[in-house]
Amino acid sequence: MSALTRPSSSAAHPSLWFGAAMTAIVVLIALVSLVWTPQDPTAMEMTQRLQGPSALHWLGTDRFGRDVLSMAMAGAAISLQVSFVAIAFGMALGVPLGLFAAMRGGVLDEAAMRMSDLIFAFPALLTAIMLRELFGPGALNAMIAIGIFNVPVFARVTYGAALSLRTRDFVTASRLAGKSETLIALDHILPNVLPLLIVQATIQLSLGILAEAALSYMGLGVQPPAPSWGRMLNDAQTLMAVAPRLALVPGLCIVFTVLGLNLLGDGLRDKLDPRLRRRQA
Amino acid sequence: MTLLVLDDLVATLDGAALLRGVNLRVAQGEIVGLVGESGSGKSMTALAIMQLLPERTASTGQILFGGRDLTQTAEAAMCAIRGRDIGLIFQEPMTALNPLKTVGDQIAESFMLHEGLAYAEALDKTRAAMDRVGLADIPATRYPHELSGGQRQRIVIAMAIACRPKLIIADEPTSALDVTTQAQILDLLRSITRESGAALLLISHDLAVVASMADRIAVMKDGRIVEEGATRSFFGAMRDPYAHALYEASVHRPARQPMMNKTAPFFVAENCTRLYRKPSLFRADPQPLRAVDHVSLALSPGESVGLVGESGSGKSTLARALLGLDPLDQGTLTLDGVVLDPARKQDRLRLRRKVQLVFQDPYSSFDPRRTIGWSMTEALGHLTEPVSESDKARRVAALLEQVGLAPDFAGRFPHEMSGGQRQRAAIARALMTDPELIVLDEPVSALDVSIRARILDLLADLQAQHSVTYLFITHDLTLLRAVTDRTLVMQKGKIVEEGPTARLLDEPQHPYTQALVAASPDLPAHVAGLQSDV
Amino acid sequence: MSPLWLLRRIAGLLFALVAASAIVFVLMDLLPGDPAEIMLGTNARPDTLAALRAEMGLDRPALIRYADWALGLLRGDFGRSLTYSVPVAELVQERLAVTLPLAMMAIALTLFIALPLGAFAASRRKSLTDSTIIAVTQLGVAIPNFWFAMMLVLVFAISWRLLPSGGFPGWSAGPSAILALILPAIALALPQAAILTRVMRSSLLETLGEDYVRTARAKGLTRAEALRRHAFRNALIPVLTILGLQFSFLIAGTVVIENVFSLPGLGRLIFQAINQRDLVVVRSVVMLLIASIIVINFCVDLAYALVDPRLRGRS
């Protein structure tokens, strides 16, 4: 009966393909910006201040005469870089923590998980404020602040999934086959948690983009003259009445990127999760 | 007088046929048993009568209930019929009740809905309804999680019969329960229907349960009723080949050689005790639960020993301890004359090489991300000397053949196989290291009856070929009689009775064994009784 | 609720507060080096530096300083601001009068939008309404709140001149004080509401598939009644979890949004203090915000037990 009540949902994943395409565009632009942008995104030209779109400056210029398109392209690279490193940091610490806590399952490991939960009370913004004196404002500060918040996220996901996998019969079978707990973690637990981690990483990347934008908007992230979307928005704020375009461009860049990653995450979840869920059926 | 008529009922969902023309009659006050394997459409039939089929289901045909066609009844009128004229009882008492509401409130809801009572009056009637289902000593203010499975099922029954419906539909009402609880719930259902004059449509996969309850039996397959008749004459007059096969499979006894001359035991567990303590950071739990309490057993080569008991009896915990999966708090394990300490890695490996396990649930016993071949050879190199890839492949192919699977199954993933095929592969995996003892933990209870019979035959064949010992954990006494030489009965962590299976079941000594035997539906005996009556 | 359960929770709360305060102290007071020097700059006169060190008690061991600070916090003594020369507690009190109403308006708005909208979408699963709500929330989740705030200003303040673009006239100004908080509250609430709507919808859909909802239908309840009486409360459990997590985003969001709208709240206070290198203020306000997140999550824990009898245990 259960097979009948749940129609196969894997027929089509429109959000997966939309999301993948949008993300690919952003990644491509970011990569291109590393070697080429229409203009130098940091070059100021006071004679060209606040120009509207033209053949030379497709999206116009800002109040220092910098080319907005070039800045937006370079901003994509910075934004992706910061959140990618931050998520890698969160995974590198969180996944092993969750995995080992679940495999050993003692009272101390539970306590370690509780401690990691405490980090949920430290939003990236407040961590960035605290770390500012330590590292100074900049990309590194943003990466670490966002990364720290991601540690408990990945620890939770891994811990929860590993805990339920650990009691499953195939893990017992592997134990009866003489495998050590470490080998079981690597051979069975991690591969089965991996789809969940991929989905979570996509979602965290999109949250990372948002956090990075907020941090650089507040002056806690990437410092000028390096262009970043958040910084551009901060610059645009006083000019909203004069040149709303300056606020629209970076804002839409953020929305496009985050939307793409979210759609990709949703699509991946639909595609990858049912296989994990079927085990309970 | 006829209460319910299903006339050529057809239902399809997204192009898949759920029901392909069901014809069935239920008379007033009659108990009709509907039997079928998974996917036969028996639950769908129940939902169709209630007009609760999944959304987007298209259906044709008639459902006449007291002369009224339910398929043509408006949803609002249907809501007035559900719960008042037809009561439905579900399989899973654990999930059928809302965990956030008291059981009393959930029963009272029916009275308020259908009889327009105020809350206080409804609670009075709720108390009476709970008394009626044998829950006189349970306060109505309890939450579902505070009750046992059997008690919850009684609550579900109280809800279904609250407004004295003319028809009760019970969909596998006892499948999730222990044998003795099952017997009590079936008794309750029988007495309630008889005393209230309601009709009962009892849906089950278990022919034995249905035969012991129903006035009439209908067998369902692929969305159709293939055989139907009064219980008295049913088993003597089956015409449909499937119905016949279902009966044969239900009473199937594999051909096996009973153990004649027992040799000295090779595996001895002495005085095993396993405690469950609540985890605490600071101090040891002063009153640990004795999950396994001073249990001793000895197994001889080639014998088949049954371990029977209800959930919570400690039989699974004992099995885990024997396999060295959990440490023993007390006691010793001796294998081939050597005392082994499962806390030591070397001893654990030694133990596992000779003692293997087949799980109950074939769906979870293989890693969904690994091929069957990969999973089967996991032990090689860990419990044995390293084995070359070509040797591995050869051994996998040989064992797959022995369990009746083609060699190409080695490359398949678990989700590409049926439950029965997976269970065969699981048996092949257990044989990989040439063990002396295989613990079979309810190896067929998750399988459909017809597949079950074939797996039992396979197990009997393999035992003859490999002269391996089986420790057969089960709750099913009919099965126990069919496949074991000797039986241990476990209750509350202790072995309360043991002896040759046939004698133990025919002349149980311990009160618990007697209760188990009395509660177990015995289809062959029942059928024999019916036929001598005729 | 059994007293033991409550006691354990309270012990957990106290432990979390102590641990968090220790982390804040270590990160902001111990690791960066000499706070006095950071505050005055490297070219400060030695005697001013020494005076500040003495005032801040930097000559004493770290543990004593931590204990002093932490116990002070408990008594409501947050230290003295250097730039304003007033107790930090006074500043906090003044600024809280903006931040707290803003946060509460935002939370209320979030719940007010998300719960009905999510339930509405779930009850019309796979309809056009449902897909529209899904699409809108998908977009809402992707919008950074401070950019959304800027867009609101562009439309409602600059183009239509309906609402103020920033600033706060003070509560004595009456209704115009409320008007000043409307755009900030919307900017904070809508992206959060988008997330919560999705959570509510999927949680309710999952609950509607539960056996006990089918039991309720078999009892004779209509679809809508079953949803209201048996699915809604159960579906709130995952919503609570997300709400607890969202609170930490809300706090961070408030800090940013206050800066967008130049509202004199705690968030603005932090950033003014950062620019003036007033570490005493920064440290205490950060601690206050983190403590409020921890306390709110404690309350969410208690709310779980109110909703779910399985967590209460029978006394």
C-alpha cells in the first residue's frame, strides 16, 4: 500500500535544473572576473562619476566613477570565495565532530554536541564583531565568523543521520564482519550521510552569501578597494534618491545567486532524500 | 439481511490499478475475513468503503451500505456516516492516535461530533466506552505514549465502536502486537461485534487469525476477490489455485531431518546476564533492568534450536550478547572449548567467524549504497585471511547459486531486489565465513506467506548441506514446530522452560508457555477441527 | 512538567550562559591584547594609558576580571562607557526602548504572516495558490533583509513619501514613533516569514500524512476539521525549532536594519561603539544579545514541553 500512496516524485526536477543553471552562471561570471572584467573594478575616474548605462559602462558608474558591471562581477568572485571557504571550514570541523560523537555515543560525546549547539547562539555578525579586534576587518574575518556558525550546523546534520544509521541492520552486519568502528564510519555511515551533507552545504552556501553581504555592508567583511556586493550597497544607500540603479544591481546579484543555490538545494533534496527516507518505510 | 455490497469496485491511481473489480457482501452481524498478501488491495478496499482513498484516485462501481451508494454520497453526508455507522480500526496502534491529545479527548470527539453531546457528557460516555474495551483502570486523561501497544489498540477500538456502528472494519488490527495481546484483542473484537450486533470486516495477511474469527472468508489477490466461502466449508472447497497455494504456504512445513543423535555442544553460554542502565554522567543507575538474567544454553552441531518469547522478553538482547555485539555483565561464552571474552578484539573476531546472523528486516540489512556482492564479502580479510578479488567473486557466485539467486545479483543494489531475494542474499552473506552457528532473528516474519515458505525450505536445505546450527528466534509457534528440534522459552530475561519442541508445545509446563500456546492461532488444528465438524 | 525535567533545563541554561560569557570574554578581552591600548590607540600618552588600565582593572588577573565582569552583568552593572562617560546599563536601557519593540513587532509580523499562509498553502496543496505561495516564499528567502529595507525606503519613503526613510523621533512623539518602526519591522519580518511559511507548509503536509489524521477522518471529521484539530498543533513542533533558530538571525538582522534606518537601538549602539573603540560597550552589548538568544531558546524548549506531552514526563 505504501508504494501506492507515494507517487514517484523523481520524474522531473525542474527546480534542480533551474538552480543548477543559475548557479553555473554565477560561478562562470566569478571565474571570468578573475582574469577579465570590462574595466578595472577598482579604477576611479572622477570625471565619469554617476554615469548612466552607456556603451562603455553597461551598468553605469558609481560615485567614484568605477564601472558597476565590473564591480558586480568581481563581487561575485569575492562573495563565492568567502562563503565557500566558510562552508568548507564548517564541514571540516562539524562533520568529524558529529560523526565521532554519534559513533561513540557516550555521555561525553553528547556533551560535546551540546557545546557545539551553543554556537547557534553566536550569529555570524556578532562573531565577526568579536573577532574584529583579533583579525581586523576583512575577508578572513568574515570567513571565520560565518565558518564558525556552520560548525554546529554540519555537526547536527551528521550526528542526527549517523545516529539513526548506526542502529541499522547493515551496520550491525558490518560489525559482525569484523570491521572496526572507524572503518564502518568510513565505509557505511559517511557515504550514506553524504547526500544530506551535499544538500545542507548548498543551503549553507546560500546563507553564507547573505551573511557575507551583510558583513561587508556593515564594514566587517571585505575592505575597500576590493569590490563586494555588500560594500556596493552601503555606498549606494546615500545615493538612493539620485541613482537607485546602484542599489538595484548588487541586490539583484545577491538575490539571483541565493535563489539559484536554494533551488539547487531543493532539487537535490528531492532527488537524493527519498532514497534515504525509504529505509524507514 | 445484507448490510454492505461491493459491486465491481475498480480504483486506479495515476494509471496504476489498485482495485480491479471487487465484489463482496457483508450481512448484518456477520464477521467476514478478508485475506491477502501485501499489495493485494485489501487495505484499499477498506479505504474505498470509507471513501478515504488517496487523492486523485479514480473509481467506478458501487458501494451499497444499507442500500445507499457511498460512491454517490456527498462528502458532508459521508462525514456523518464515518465513525457513526462505520468504524475503522487501523494496524499501527503506535501511530494511529494523536500523541498530543489525551486518549479520553480523542474518544470523546466521536460523541461530540455524532451525538451532539457537550464535552462533560461526552467524557461520561467515554468512560463507559473505555470500560467496555477493558480499560476500566486507565484514566481518560492519559496520553497515548503512556499506554502499551495493546492498550492503545483498545483505545482505537473504543473510538471505532463509540457510536455503536453497524459495520466495523479492522485493518490488520493485531499485526503489530504480541501473540497473547493479539488473542485478547481478537476476543474483544469478537465479543463486541456479537453483543452489539455489528458486522465486522476483518482484514489480515494471516489466514490463521481470519480462520479463527470469521464466519466467511474472502481471499484477495491483485485487486480482486479470488475465493470466497463460509469458513466451515472454505478449506475443503477451495477452487482458486492462488487461494490453495496461500493455504499450503500458511501451513507449510519444510522437509527436514530431525536431529537424531546429538553430539557434544560446541557453543556454550553460561550464566549470561545483561543489564540495562539509564545513561548518566555522574553515577551508576541503582536499579538496572535485567534484560538477560542468568541465562545458560548449549548448542550442538547441526541442531536447530528455537528461542521464543514476546517483545521485551530479552530474546534479541540475548542474541546480541551471544554474537558479541554487546558486552556481558556476567557469564562466559565458550566456543569449541575455548572461553572467549567479547570485550577483547581477538576473541570477538574469533566468535564472529563462527557465529553469524540473519536479520528480520531484509530492507535494512544491506547498505543501500553498496552492491550485494560488496556487502557479502565484507567479512573476507577481516575475519579471514585476505582473499583475492577473483576468489571473492567465485565464492559470491557459488553462494548465490546455493541460495537460488543468479550470479549477476552480485552486482545489484538492494533496491533492485525483492524482499525475498534480499533475504536469500542475507543468508548467503551469513554463510560466507563457513560459520558453525547462524542466529536467525525472525528471518521470515517480514515476508509474505508464499515467500516465507520458500525461504524456510532453503534454510532446511542449507542446514543439511553445511551441517550448520540454527538458533531460530521467533514469536510464531507454528513456525517453531515446523523448523526446530528444541525450544527455549524466554520471559522477562529468564529462560522459563526448555525441551523438545513438539513436547513443549503439546504439553507446556510453565504458565507462560501455556499462555503462549493457548494464544497462538493454530491453522492446521483449526482446519482439522472444522472438517471433523462437517 | 516534572520538577526534575525543569531543573535539568535550568541547569543547562545556566551552563550555556556561563560558557557563552567565557567565550565572549576570551575573544574580546584576553586574545586581542591590551584593551586599554586598543581603545586609546598606540600613540596614547603613557599616563593616560596607565590611568585607563587602572580604571578597567587590567592589572588584575584575567580570572578575577572575568568574575568581576560576569557578576556585574548579573547585577545589571555593565561597566562604564568611555566615550559617553555614563554607565553602559543606562545606554542599554535607553536603546532597548527601540530594539525591543522593533524585534517584537518583527516576530509578531513573522508569525502573523507565516502560520496562516503556510497552513493555507498546505490545505490547498498542488493548487495554483499553493504554487504561487511557494514561488513567492522561494524569492523571499533569497532577499537580504537590508537590501529589502533599502528597496522599501526607495518605494515608500522616497517615491511615495508615505513613511519616514529613517531616524526615530522618540516615544514621546507618539504615533510617529510607531510609523518610524513600520518599514524596519517589515524589512526584518518578511524574509523570515518566507522561511517560516515554507516550514509551516511542509510540516503541516507531513502531519496530514500521519496515521492519526487518517484516524480522525475515519471518525467523521472533515478534512478542514482534522487539519485544525489534529494536524495544526502537531505541525507546530518543527516550526518552533526553526523559530528558535530564527531568533538568532533576527538579532543579527536587527543590528543591521537599525543601521540602515539610523534607529537609535542596540545595534546602532554597537557600531557607534566599534567606531569609537569603546570596547566596554561592545563587549557588554554583544553579551546581552547572545544571552537573549540563549534565553529565548530556553523558552522554546519549555514551549516544546507545553505542546508535546511526551516531553513532560508524568510526575
